[in-house]
Amino acid sequence: TPVRVSHAPIWLSGHGFDVETRSHYVELSYVRAQDGASVMESELVERGAAMSARRLVEYADVGLPVSSSSSSRLVEYLGALEATMAPHLPTARFTDRNGWHRPGGDRQYVLAAENIAPSDRPPRHPVRQYPRSHSEEKAILDGICRRGTERAWIDLAAEAREASDLARFLLAAGFAAPLLYPVGARSFGVHIYGDSGGGKTAVAKLVSSIFGDPSRLIGSLFTTLVGVERRAALFCDLPIVLDELQMNADPKMRRTLAYLIAQEAGKTRGAKEGGLQHTPRWRVVSFTTGEEPLTTLDDFGGQAARVLELSGRPIPDDAMARRIHELTRERHGHGGRIFVHALVDLDPEELRGLLAVAVARLRRHMPDTRPATVTALATVCLADALASEWVFGASESRDDLLEASLTMGRELWERQPANAPYGPRALDWARSWLVSNRRRFAREAEIGAATRDIPTEREVWGKIAADGSVYILHNVWDIEVEKAGYNPTRVLQDWRDRAWIVTDGRNLKPRRSIEGRMTRVVCLKPDAIGVATE
């Protein structure tokens, strides 16, 4: 005797599994009423939920024809249906993030609903994104889209590249995100700062428009840590452009950005049913704008080397900046697809070789720059050279394009005073500070075979020794250095490694006599402090 298991037709239309977690899913198709007519819908359901009367009823909210009274019969029906139909259905591969995947050795790039693979090696098992029902995640995936014509977007982006080297470099940073995985580079950030105006927000929208609609892709990290991780995974191998105002106002946002760049993986968490949850992973190039630098603060710590900070006006012409604001709403999503389609056809070994050449050439000109900074700069310059060839149609050889991009990036970097290494930058400040406060330092005078301190008329902050060394009282040092935006201990560690200070074994502050009293001081050597004591 036939048994009714549902008030509307429902059947198994597909099945598959997550390529990372190996969790299995079934696709249920069903008919429901809408505006007096019947419409067909599909829903991807965890297999465990499809086989559980208690869990399956939760899908009634999305329209599945199930109720608490019918769920047991429906589960029995679906189990029998799966046993009959599953061997005859293709097995889909799913993922919860964009970017590079290699299921079964098939190299492919997932971009929202698209799967981009080498033209001569179509994937045997293409991976696709889960359909999303969560509003924010769905808005992001829907925002990775194309609008307007390819030519119109290229013309707009080319005009911005011509406006300044800074705009060209920032746009290249957006193209750099898909390079991270094939070249083996780590996540990094790009921060553009300066006074209001100058097209900072306009160029941020242009960077976001490489892959989609800026109005839906530009966001913030002002959320829970779990939310940050889910957003980062969605933007894996894509540029993640963040809200300017919150970056300026909220120190927590800066700490979260440092976490995003540093970790490249979420926290390990336990699962309710035992064991561990799947840990989200990502590779991103973050892009932020603001009126002040980010990495002078301790929030970034060692990750400061992987934040490229640049100041200036990327789009000096206000009229052009307004046009970019307006036109990116109608022109977006083309440049990234052109770039990735060409990228998947390039041998990864050749790509890694190009980056190695770029790093070596930069290193010759920038021997004192930290390796992480050089690698990030080289990655952006390589992206600029490849975008010039693939997206903007440059006719020069790839090596000539790379050399031009490296020259552009290096000269742009060297024009940024704030990008000097941490220790030398702090020493420049210390020299100026000593000149401004020289009357607060006693001077050691030689009188026969002995020396004595000539006191000042003000509060004593330290002493200038007869050999030109400078002693700064430890408490004065900590207060004044922190006021200047530096970490006192980090500065001394850097200066110790450069042999610019005298230390007392492992103690960075030796004891010295000032006006007859022994106290801890910062002891700067004469050759380090130079003309400041003259």
C-alpha cells in the first residue's frame, strides 16, 4: 500500500562531499507553491541531517516539504532512494572557500560559482562553492560578479594606473592575491594613508572591483573572531578591502587585522559531538586606507614586516576620483577573471622562478630591508608585470615588464620615510630629540686625570660623556620613547643587534654614574649618535 511521506514531490537530485573535511551531502529537489503556481527548488543538506528525523525537520524553514509528523517516513524514503539512485548520480565536490584547490591533483581556482582550470587540462572533478543561505556570506559570493564590459573596466583601470605610480602599485596589490599559493608566499597587507582626499577610497574601490562589486565586497572586521575567520576563508586568494573609518577608530580592528595576516588559519575548536571542528584556512592580501600609519603601534608586532605602508595621494585629480567612485558600480569583475584564466595556464615552477628573480633584484638595492617586506614588494611587482601583459595588453617582453615594475615599486618604497627599518627610524627620532633637549643633559668634563659632571639648570635627563657617549636615564627613556610611538624594549634590542648601544650582559640598560649616583641608563655609543652631541 502506498504511504504518503510528503505533501509535495521530493527526490534525490545529487550528492557530493567537501574536498577538505570529507563531510558528505545530498541535494534534495522538491516542489513548493508560490503565487498560486508550483516552483521547483533544490537544497544541499548534510547527509547526516537527511538521515535524521530530528535534524531534517529544521529544513522546513527553507521550504522543504517536511514536518515533525512526516519526518520519520521521509527519512526512511530518502534512505531507500539513496540506496537505489546514488550509484547512478555524479559525485560533486564542494568547498566553503574561494581560491586554489587541488582535488586528486587537479589544479583549479574557485571563484564564487565559477571554476577556472588550465585550458589544456580541464579538471576531472571540478570543485564548486556551497550554495549559501546566510545573508552576509551570500551577499559576498553574489558580489563576486561581472558587470559592464571588459573593455570599459580595462580603460578605467588603465587611466588610474597612469594617474600615479602609487595608484598603479595599489592596483597591482589586488592582482597579487591569487599569486600567493602558486609562488609559496605568505599573506601580507597594504595600507595607504594620508590626509583626507587624494583618492584613497576611490582606489580601494578600484582594487575591490578587480573581482566584483565594491559595494558588496568592501567590509570590516568588526565582528566575532569566528566571523573574521569565515570572512577570511571566503576571501581566500582574493584581496580583502576593509572599511577606512573603523580601521582609524578602533584599536581592536588593528589587532584583528594583524591576526588575519599572521595566522592564515583559524583557532582549533572542539566539536559538539566530540573531536575537533574543521579549521578554516586562508591566504589574503589585505588592503586598508586611513589617515595614519598602522604599524607604529604594538598591535602588529612582528607582522609589521608584512604590512606595506605607503603615504600619498594615489588619485591626485579629484574629478577622476569621483569618476572611479561612480563607474566602479557599473564596471567590475573583469580584470580578476582575465588574470586568473592566464595564471592557471602558467607553470607554477616558472612563476616561482619569476618571483625568485624579483626578490634577488630587489635585495641588491635594498640589503637592509627585512626579507618579509622584500618578498611582499616583489610579489606586488610581479603581479603588476603580469597584469600589464595579460590584462592591459603590454607588448614588451615579460622580463622587461618585470624590470620596469621592480623599478617602479622600489622607487616608490624608497620615497617613503616611514618605511625605513625600525631601529634606524627610532635613531633618527632620538637624534632630533637629543638636540631639542640638550640642556637637560649634564656634561662630563675632564679635569686633570679625573672627570666630573657639570650640572644643568634644569631637571637632569642624562649625561653626555667625555668620549661622546650619551647616557639617558631609564625612566626618561621609557616615557619619551613611548610618547614618540615606539616600543622601548624593541628599539633597544634592534640597537643592540646593530652594536649602537653598550649593554650589561643580558641587561639592555647598564649602570652608569650621573651626578655621583649609579643608575640604570640607555648608553648610546658616540659613532651611533653622531652629530647630535656636538
